[in-house]
Amino acid sequence: MTTVLVCDDSPLVRETLRRAVATVPGVERVTTATSGEEVLRRWGAERSDLVLMDVRMPGLGGVEAVRRLLAGDPGARVIMLTMAEDLDGVALAVAAGARGYLHKDASRAELRATVSQALADPTWRLAPRRLRSADMGVAPTLTAREIQVLEGMSHGRSNAEIGRELFLSEDTVKTHARRLFKKLGASDRAHAVALGFRWGLVR
Amino acid sequence: MTTVLVCDDSPLVRETLRRAVATVPGVERVTTATSGEEVLRRWGAERSDLVLMDVRMPGLGGVEAVRRLLAGDPGARVIMLTMAEDLDGVALAVAAGARGYLHKDASRAELRATVSQALADPTWRLAPRRLRSADMGVAPTLTAREIQVLEGMSHGRSNAEIGRELFLSEDTVKTHARRLFKKLGASDRAHAVALGFRWGLVR
DNA sequence: ACGACCGTCACTCGAAAGGGTTACGGGATT
DNA sequence: AATCCCGTAACCCTTTCGAGTGACGGTCGT
């Protein structure tokens, strides 16, 4: 019985991953956990062949979870999930024994390929993958202009200021703003900036 | 005789690093190499206590150089140098046995601190350095209330909504908002949310 | 060639936001 | 005791935002 355990605190990401992993040939069961603590708690009773775990989680972080998991079971295979370019987190997790990592905005195909390979080869290590966001149905695609406007907002610029910076009229900036709000599902600029950070669109 | 080996193909970077490392207390000699091949070639004759090596180098890359170096001498201590956010390179190098990494745009102080620590403690591994925050100092301290308000903003709530949620008047929310803006140095709520994410105050 | 976006700009209008200021009771700190 | 910060609340006043709407030329894919 080949099982994969997906661990992420965000229900949205968790479900997306679960569904994607479930389509990998050979995977018979996908279980989920919402925290590192839960993974450790359940590991004794019910092990998985592969664990996909978020680097950043509240409470016990992904790195520490990997460390403890491998301390108890050196054979466990873990792939870390990372939102943006989380250098520290990934490096620490790999040092702790994670087999590799995946960006959360990887395509479904890439995700499946990596999971498939990790399951097929028990000695598999680190096939880094960086990819697009659109395929996961998670992160909205903003145009270059919209991202520029969003970045301006994240720096505390007013629409007029952003306009001067980008040589646009304030009205044009407002149009871009409205469009990116709609795409992100944001109710105002503060929300948009937050979502931008959460999707890794801005830093 | 404590010696450090700096390996980078760019003369400019190499010299800068050499001079910086030379000022670390306890370091008696700093040698340089321009390629992974050179490091391996000279390692038999003349070992160093610590190697600083660029991840990206022409010919034998930094990752492969680390792998081969450690294959011949498992006790060798290597810190990788990386230009930008080179997730793949760093992860691979760490997997290959590198003790840690440093951004090339790290401050002199950061570099020296890391080298110093690596030399002092032979078991040293991965003291991740987040340089974004390094030059900013320390995160401002927000009160619990202020963080609640900031979180409300990051969820796209208006002041009135946040007030209803926290059983406060809108005016009180505005007061908290104004105070947290001042603490963060934010010009508006969007900026405040961005700074909150950058400081790790909200997620 | 025909939508579907994208980038650009304009106008209106009501609803928020944000600055300044004041105030008062309570902790904590000095 | 004096002071500083916090939590609460209110008032005024100006600026900014955001929604709605319309428009026009360009590009891309079908």
C-alpha cells in the first residue's frame, strides 16, 4: 500500500496538493495533516512512503518536524514545500535530511513527476523544480504592470505616486489596481498586498 | 596555523572576500583559488580549516567541487557563497555536505561572524542569515491589539469591520492603526501590511 | 475575423482612510 | 511621585480610495 502524507496548514493548499498527488500512478492513499506535531503524533501508528511538508508552519516548523521525524525514522522520505524563495528554510530542511523541495507554485505535472520519482527510487535526492503558478489553480496570474502597481502599494505609494513613478496617469493606475483586486479577490489595497505576499507575488 | 581558502572565479569578489576574512580574529592565513579544480588539486598538499566557495563557477561547479572535496576529506568544512537567491545551488551544496551558505551581498560583519563561528566550532552547521532584515535592525514591537488590527487589515477588513470584530469603536481601531503605522514607519495600511509580512509579524 | 485580454485615460460619486488633537484610567517603570 | 505607554473613545478636516462606467487601440489565440 503506497501512501503519501501531505502536511500544510493552509486548507486550500492542502486540498490542492492532496488531489494532485492522488493522481500519481501507484499512489493508493493520500492522507493529510495540518501541522508538524500531527505528523509526528501519527507517524508511529501509520507511516507513509513519502511526506510532502510545508517549510513554514505555525507551531513546530517544517524544519524541526523533519529533524524529529528522521531522528525517529531515518528511512522516512520527506519533500519540503516552499512558498517563495525560502533559502534558509530549504537549506535547513535539506541539512536536516529532507530529500528535496518543491515550490508551491509548481505545475501539477512537475509535482506529480517529483512525487513519482521519489516513490520509485528510495535513494532519490533533490531534483529541484521551479515552475509556474497558474496550473495549480491557486495563484492568480498578474500582468507585469499589475505587479508593478502592487509593488508600489507594498511600498506605501499612493496611486498618484505610482503613476508618477511609472509615467502613467493616476486613473490608469487605478484601473490596474481595480483589475488586480479582482484577480486576487482583494477588497482593498492592504488586502491585495497581503495576498501578494501570501502568493509570493511580491516580497 | 588557522587558514581559510577563498574560492571564486571573479578577482574582484575574491579579493574582497580575502581582505574581509583576513580581519577575522584567529585567521592567520587566507589563500585563494579561482576554480573548484584548483581547490581539489591543492587540497592534498595544503589543507585549510575552512573553505569559502562560490556556488556558481565555470568548469567544475561549486556543488560538484564540494562533493569531491568531501569524498576525499569528510572533515573539510565548506561554506558556500551565493549571489542571489540560488535555491537550487545552495540546497544541492548543503546536501553534498556544505556547512552553510552566505550571500555575497552579506555585510562584512555577517561574513566575519559566520567565518568566526565556523572556525571556532568544528561541528558548526548552517547558521542561516537573513540579510533582508540584517540591514534593517530589529523588528518594531507591536502590542497584541495592534497586531490584531494589522491582521484585520491583511484580511481586507475596514476599520469599522475590525472594530465590530474586536468589539471596539471604529475610532479606537483608527487610533491603534495610527500608532502601528508610526511604529512601522508605514505611510498607509497597505504599506503597514507589507512591512508586517517583511518583519514576520503577520502571515 | 472575432472575441478576450491588456494598456491606456477620463469622469463621477460616495465611502473610507489618515492626520491632528484631546482625554482618561490603568499598569509599568523609574 | 512622575512619567511613559497602552487601551479606549471622540471630533474635525482633508486626502485618497474604490466602484461604476465608458472608450480606444493593440495583441493574441482560435
